[in-house]
Amino acid sequence: MSKLIQIVDEDDRPVASATKQEAWDQGLRHRVVRIMITNDAGEILLQHRSPAKDIFPDCWDNSAAGHVDSGEDYDQAALRELKEELGLDGIALKEIGKYATDETWRGHRLKRFTKVYQAQSNQTPKRLEAGKVDDARWFTLEQVKSLLKKGPNKASDGLHQVIERYY
């Protein structure tokens, strides 16, 4: 059975649980976290999504990102995603913003509340989550902005949104 994610109302209050596919198919509002890690040189760690991912496959993405599971809060989800996707733990996260989106990508209705976190760390990923993340690299902010401009389809919606809003 697929993992259940937290479904919320228009005020971001938990109201139900559903699979990601149900949320996408039915346009159910749900929660997402995005984490941006910067190192002492000011570079940003980006992950590359596996071609097997169901949304935004083969795209560069935030350092870590994911859905908030049913019964979880944003902070718990952010720490879990760092550990699952990059094998990183013990990193202090600072919330830098929250926004709502309602868009459709290839038939998937992405109606989400997104909480964005920033972290300062020189740790490199200890392991990449098989089938989900196939690379992780440090980029300067200028390189990230160039990637978004020159190859907009080579980056996830979340990376575009976070860079446009907070960088």
C-alpha cells in the first residue's frame, strides 16, 4: 500500500489522509517541504531526481524535498526527507518561508502548501535514496539561476519557486 500524505483545508489544517496519486488526481490540498543547504563557500546543494520519479523526473531539485506524511508536521517531514534522500542528519533547519500553489503538471493537480527551510552545512550526502535521487552537487547561486533560465525543463517546479521567492 502507498504511504499516506497529510491532506489539509484552505487554512492548512489537517483534515484527511490520501495517497499522493489520490491527491494529484482529485486536486486535494496537501503539504510539501523544501530544504536548501548552503555551504561555507555559499554554494547550494542540489539533488538530481531519478528518471523513474513520477513527477519532474530527470530534473534538478532543492537539496531535499517531499510530501508531509499523514500525522507528521512540516519540521518532522523536513528532517525525515534529509535523512531519506541524502543520508544527512543532525543539521539545524531554519524556516525561511511558506507559500501556496495550485498548478497542473502533466495531468497531476499540484495543490500544495509548501514550507521552505534553509540549512548551513558542509556535509556531503552520505547516500542517495535509490530510485529517487541519482546525483547531488554543489552549485553557485549564479549557476542555479543560469540552469533555470537556460534549461527551465531541467529543474523541478519547486526549485524554480524557491529560487524566485527567496534567492
